[in-house]
Amino acid sequence: MISRLDLDALQQKLAGTPLQDWSAGLPGQIDAKLAIGHGDLQRWYGAVEALPALRVEHQELLQRFSFDGPCDERSRAALKNALQGLIPWRKGPFELFGVQVDSEWRSDWKWQRVAPYLDLAGKRVLDVGCGNGYYMWRMLGAGADSVVGIDPNWLFLCQFLAMKHYLPDLPAWHLPLAFEELPARLQGFDTVFSMGVLYHRRSPIDHLLDLKDCLVKGGELVLETLVVEGDAQQVLVPEDRYAQMRNVWFLPSVPALELWLRRAGFDEVRCVDVSMTSVDEQRATEWMRFQSLPEFLDPADHGRTVEGLPAPTRAVLVARKP
């Protein structure tokens, strides 16, 4: 599997940058992770190996994720079967040779809300908690020079590798690492994304400080997280679950989040979007058959979760490292 990660190409891309020494140690670090692995990893990787050999002639990453080329019905059936071996698909949608992967999240909707406020042209990007890499491909579509994503989930890695199988030359790399496994003070990325991560952190200020340490001077943070209404002192701490999620710790108001970013040393802090998540944006599909947002909301009042808390609302903030 490590050959699929294409670490040689990543090291070549990062040669001469502040990330060169870090990239040199990645093969050993990834090998150690693979030695631990996961009980289903062989099955998931087998699905990637089962992908038919097809040639991409047209690709679109700016307006959506899709690629196409010659593909007969037999190959299309084999492609769909292999991709279904990687269910559940949380982020997407993806379109490959006419096969529509209808993921749980309409991640393209979120990207449409974020993209107008980004300038990724020529940027070296880190995507923290990148999931299956959907946004990484869209970042390349928006002009990023290279994108490194980190997420310790092995299924998400295999879903990324399914796309990389057909787009091997694009400068995107998914590393099966947790954020804590990055070295301190990397200070090598022009833009860092943290989307859907902050509320899972027991110490949100530390997370913001660690994100800042990944950035070059003048670099930009793009932060997306759950929020609640209120003033700069308003923060919701769920007693137990939030929308059936166990590991949700802090839901600040937008003014509180702006304050946290300033206290963490960012400037030019601005909120560019606030949107309540709809049951059309997150729902069960053929490609993710488990419970989803409709089951996590109060059936009599979609403005509340089943726990009686405010329904999921997400904000996107952008800030600069001085």
C-alpha cells in the first residue's frame, strides 16, 4: 500500500521547502502505522485493487468532482462494484465514468459556500481531518499547487486511493496520520484547512495554536465548525451526545470563535458563512445506508436535535497568521 501513497513524489514536491525534513521521515512513520493497521484494511484495499483499468480523458475539479473516458458497461459495473466495496461514503459526491457516488454529505454545497472567499492559486495546502479527500481534489481544482491531507481513518484513505488510482499525477497526498502525529512548528503550509474538526477537540484553543504552527508567516487558516447563537461569551458544552455524536465538546458562538482565534494569535479574522445544515445536505443514500441527520433531529422540530439542543449550524471563518 505504501507505494500507492506515492511518498517519493511527495518528497520531491517538498524538496527545498520547510517541509523537506518532515517528508523524509514519512515512509518510516507510515510503515509503523501500517504494521498496526485495521481489521478491515485488507478488504478495503482489495476494493481499490479491484478497480478496472480505465483512462481518464476529461476531468473537472473546479465546478464539481467528475472524470470520464472510454468505459463499456462491463467495466462500469466492475467499477461500481469495487466502489461499493468501500461503503459507507460520507463525503462527496463523486462521478467516475458515469458512476455516481451519492455520498451522505453534499460536500459540494459546503465547498460552494467556502470557495468564493479563497485564493488557493499556487498555494501549498494542508487539510486537517481530510476524510476521504473530497475537498483536497476541489482545492486542486481551485488552483492549489499541492495538497496534503491527514486523517487516521483507513477506510477514508482507501476511498481517496480509489480516486488517486485514476488521477495518479495530480499533486494530492492523503496520509493516514492524526493531527497529533505531525511534528510541532512545521511552519510550511500557505493555507491550512480544519473543517469539521474543532468541536471534536477537548482543547479547542490548543487546536487553533497547533493549526497556526503549521502555517508560514502570513499564511491563512480556513476553519469550519459547529456554532450556536450568542455573544462572545456564549459556548455550548453538551452534557452527553450532540446530534447522536458522542465526541462533541465545544460549540461556540461566532463572536466567541472570533475571540478564540484572536487569542490564539490570528489576525484579519472574519466569518464568511453561517448555514444551518439541512436534511437535504446530510442524509442516508444508497452509498451510506446508516442513520443520518433526519434521524438526529427532533421529528417535531427540525430546529432542535433529538437531545433538545440547537440543530447543527456551521460557520466558516478565515484568519491570517501574522
